[in-house]
Amino acid sequence: MTTILHVSPARRPGRACAASLALSSLALATAGCGVMPVAGPTTRAITHEAQENAPPFMLVPLDRVVLTALDAARPEDFAPLAGLAPAPQSTIHVGDTVSVTLWEFGSGLLGPAAAYGAGPGLTGAQSATVPAQTVDQSGFITVPFAGDIHAAGRTPRQVQAEIIAALRGKSNATQALVQIVSTTDNAITVTGDVNHPGRFPLATNGTRLLDAISLAGGGIGRARDTLVELSRGGAMRSLRLAAVLSDPAQNIYLKPDDLVTLDQEPQSVVILGATNKQAEVPFGKTRFTLAEALGNGGGLNDQLADPYGVYVLRYERLAVARNLRTEPVPDYLMYGDTVPVIYQINLKTMNGMLLAQNFRMQDHDLVYVSDTATVQLGKLARLLDVTASIAKSGSSGTSYTF
């Protein structure tokens, strides 16, 4: 609130009257605004709010114990979804692509046999591979000399046996091998910010998450800015691509009908309060600390900042919040499965500086630096100085702004 006092030359007050008018203007300036204007809550106000009967947040002073607990907390990741490589597909489906390889001993359907070995009468074997083909809508494939073979709903071994039976009497002890090259029912989808989105068959020996991303041509952006979302059976988990690349436990085997989505979502924090630059600060690298965030925000303002009142506001997962206090987390603090937590860092000490250097920031964190108490006293002193000048001078035609 701004109060402007104008003293008219026609009604220049006496010294006593001027003093009374000055005090009245001071009362108006302070009472009208309720409190001295501030850019945000002070350290005292934040501490007082945290000590209420039902505080709306957890205030956690940062120390080495808290830092160790945060470092030990694992983010929600893909590890719970991990398992062994899926078993090879047991049956063939319509739309699957299969290959058939035939072997024959001696001369026969596949042509004359080449000599094999040094002994007389020893002949070799020859083989031929039927080009890979798709099981048609009727469930059949075609094999030369054997004709149409029913494949859908059967295992590769059963199809092999039917081919061998169909060639009996037409060749010399022909053997067959049937393999599933690709399948539509045993596939996953990769979409989003990738170079070649699409549906891809799972390999018979299993396809891992990074394999699937590679099949889609890889992501289009930097790994630290890429969010990988995995949807399976109605549930969804997400993790940064950089974390998947750095932790082999996250490179899990995929299952049929999994949906993998890559999104470009650069991470950032917001810096407010008594800093030299209030701004949204992007992560410059995968591991981004509080010290780096404050540095990118221009550092603390020497004239305004309270080094004891540096805060990081974050919604922590309930499992993490429980590790930050010995008593149970009250229900009124829970927002779904998260808890609002405010970490307080004391940058008046070198230990606080070291803690800030190791405190890892998270996406959407808010860093707030409160004003020092002397700033408020300075504002009051300037206001008193102006009112005192009015009382002394009683000057005419002068405007004062508070």
C-alpha cells in the first residue's frame, strides 16, 4: 500500500500540528497495510507457521542425517516390474511371420548331394530355406512340395511334424525347422519423441527397454531431458532416460502389449525471494545441486537475504517423508501419496555450504530465500525518517511517498 501526503502552502501547519500530522500519516501507512510490505514470508513467519497445531507442511532443517536419508531414497522406478526374459512364444498366430528350413540327405527334392568325406559311397546333405512368410487369415503357410500347412494355433514343433509327414515318400529323410521371425500378438509399442515410432515384435530371447527404444530409432533429445513412461496393464511408471542408461536394473525386459512413451520434458527449478535474479532455472546437467541452482540465480542478495532462511519447497513421496521424522506422518499433511516438505538450509556456516553442494534438486522444486529482519527494520527506519522530516520542516507543496 502507498500513502502520499501533500502539505498545502496555504495551510502550512505549525510545528506541533506538523508532528501530529506526521504521526497520523505514519499510523495510516502501517495500519492500512497491516504489516510492512515484504516479497514473501520471513524466516520467523515460516518457523511460526511450522509450529502451529496443524501445520500445513513439514519443516525439516537440513543436516547430514537428512541428506543421507534423501540419498538412500530410491525414486519410483522400473525395478519392481523387472523379471526374467519372457518364455518364447508357444503357439503361432494369424499374422505372424515364420521361416521354414528343410534338410535332405542324399540327392532328392533339394538337388544332387555334394560329396562328403573321403570314404566311398558317402554323400552329403543339402538344405533350403523357404522365404519368410506371413500366416494368412485362414491360418496356413505354404511349403514347396508339402503344400498348404496349417500353422495357426500350433507350436513350431507341431508344424515341423506336419511338414515332414507331407514330404514323406517324396524325399530322403527330410528334416524341417520352423521358427517364428516376428509376431503381432507378442509385440510392444514405442511412441512419443522417438525417430521411428511404431509397433515392434518382441525377440524370442526377450527385448529390454533400451532395445525397444533403439528399434524406434532412439530419442530425439538429450537423455536428461527425456522422460520414459512405461504403461503396462493399466499402470504407468516413469523415469528419466538418463537414469535408465546409468542403472542396468532399470533396463528391464518388456512384456507383450507394453506401451513405451518418450517425452521431452526438460527439468527446472524456480528461484524466488532475496536473490539477485528471480527466475526459472533449467538443469544444466543430470545431477543438479542447490548450490548450482543458487549460483544460476545470481546468488543471495547481500542487502536483503537472510542466509539462515534458505528454503527448498517440495512434495515428497510419503515413503520418503516417513524417513525424515521419527514420529508418524499425520494424515492432515498428506496430499494423496505425497507430503509437502520445506527443507531449511543455513548458509551462515561452511557446513551449510557443503550441504547445499550435495543437496540434489528435483524437477519443479521451489527455492526461496527470505529477507533478513534488518531489511524490515530498514524500511521502518526510512519511514520514520520521512515523517520526522515532515514534523521538522512543515514545508509547503511537498509530497512524501511511503
